[in-house]
Amino acid sequence: MEQDYRGDEKIDNMGGKPEELGVMGTNTVSCAGLELTGYGSCGIANDLSTLRFTKADSQYRHGLPWYGQVLLVNEKDQPIPNKTIFVTVEEARYHSSATTDEHGFVNISLDTTNYTSPSITVSVKYKDNDNRFDNWRVREFHAQALYVAKHFVSPSNSYVHLKPILGTLTCGQTQEIQAHYLLNKQILKDEKKFTFYYLIEARGSIAQSGMHVLSIKQGNTEGVFSFSFQVESVLAPRAHLLVYTILPNGEIVADIDKFAVENCFANKVNLRFSSAQSLPASDNRLKVTATPFSLCALRAVDRSVLLMKPEAELSPRSVSPISTLGIMKCSHDKITFGS
């Protein structure tokens, strides 16, 4: 039996950059006079890594931290862990480095005490592009990430800023929230206590609310306070958190953050067969347990039906309500609700 393999490379006609690498194989069986031919290909990627912001503050408040999160992925869009990236803010002459975690993420926090420019550009880099060769086939590209945050100005230089909620929250957990604040001493005057309020909006209505009373000791009008809330099914699949206070002069100081919640339900249901496998025509018992007053429906179909039409399968995502109303904009004196 003879075997013959030939390589064939496809070239992009537009710019001469290789689009994919193809290999054709021929298998010849001499005694039978048969010839079998097969072809396989794989794409050729020059973009070996990409950085992108997954979450970032659209504005920065002078004196309070600016937060952002970036993700480093390879040419297959897979996370790259344990790699050093470099963060630069040219307006503030800021240079730093950080290491990606096991999921390829890096959390960035900037001290804006000395920032005064109308906006800042946060630049994140992993590696420089390799431009030593003229041939596109051997060049390496590493996409950087840029994010521009504008300077948010309060009339009284009073601010509150929420530390972002990262990832997807799990139902049943207690989520702690940190809020940084900076208040004008002249506006507060002799206030000994100050109250911050929070609202959580989900599915077009206020799902939770509360308050935090802040003690102002020895004129300390700058710091961090914390509060927590219970993650419930009514918050899924996404919600908005608003924290605000009203100064003695009538100015509203506020901030907002949005977060994702896993698709979960208030009524818990469990279904179990008495035996995982059974012979044809044998008896098998099905046990269903659920939260009291739950309405349960059962459906039995052959597994091949779902394999042929997987979109017909029910899932938490397919039956979860979708929010039709969201808090879209929040500033020191105006809060706008909209879709």
C-alpha cells in the first residue's frame, strides 16, 4: 500500500496574507487499484493575544478610586493566565504592571488624587508587536486595550462611588458592597450623622432598598462604608444598584452599578427516577419534590428528539424573565430610567 501526502497553502488574494493552511492526503491501494483522497485545513492567526476591557468606570471622580477589569485571551479566544500586563495613564504619568489570574483577568484600581485632566486614557499592553519581518506569515500581533474615562465634576466636590460588582452572582448568597465617599465639609457644617440610601432595580421595579447611616467623627468626610444585600431570584438575570444621598444644600450625590445574577427560581424542584437504567417493559418510579404550592408539569420525550432539535429543550435561561426597564443614566442631580 502506497501513501502520498501533499501540502497546499491558500493565500488571501487581497493582501497576500495567508488565510488558512490546507493539507491534502492521498492513500493509494496498489493491489486493489483504489485511491482515497482527503483534505484538511486550519486557520493561520497572526493575532496571538488580545486584551479587552470587560468592565470599567466611564467617569473618574477626583480623589476616589477608578476601577476597571481587563481580560487577556489568545488567538482561540481562550484566557491566558499568569501573564504580566502593563498599565499606563499618560495624563498622570502613571505606569504599573499586574498579573492575570487563572481566568485571564486583571483588576485595575487607580488613585485619582492627583488627576486633573478633563479625561484619562487607560492603556493596557501585554507584548509589543513583532514587526521585524516583512512577511505577514511570521509577524506577531498583540492587540492592546484602551479606555477613555471622562472627569465627572460635582458642584460641591462631593462624590460617592461604588466598587464594581464583578462576575455573576449566585442566588442565596449575601453580597457585600463597598462605597467610597468624599463630602464637602463646608456643606455638611455641623452634621454628626449622614444617611446614604440604596435601591436595587430589576425587571422594571424596585426589588430591594435600604439605608446606611454614616457617623461623621472629628470632621472625617472621606472614607469607605459597606452594606450588604441578599441575592434573590427576583434580581435575575440582571439588576442595577443605585446609592445616593441628599446634601443639606439640596444636591444629590449618587452612583450606579449593574450586575448579573444567575438564572434561578424561588420555587425549587427536584426530579428523580428510582433507577437510572431500566429494561423495556419494566417498572420505574418517578419522584418529584418541590416547594409547597408549586405548579409542576412533566414532559417525557425520547432523547433523540432533543438531539435533533436542541432549541426546544427548556432551560433556566429560556424561561427566565427579561428586564424591560433599566436605570440608564445617573449624575449628581438627575436620575433617568429607561429601556
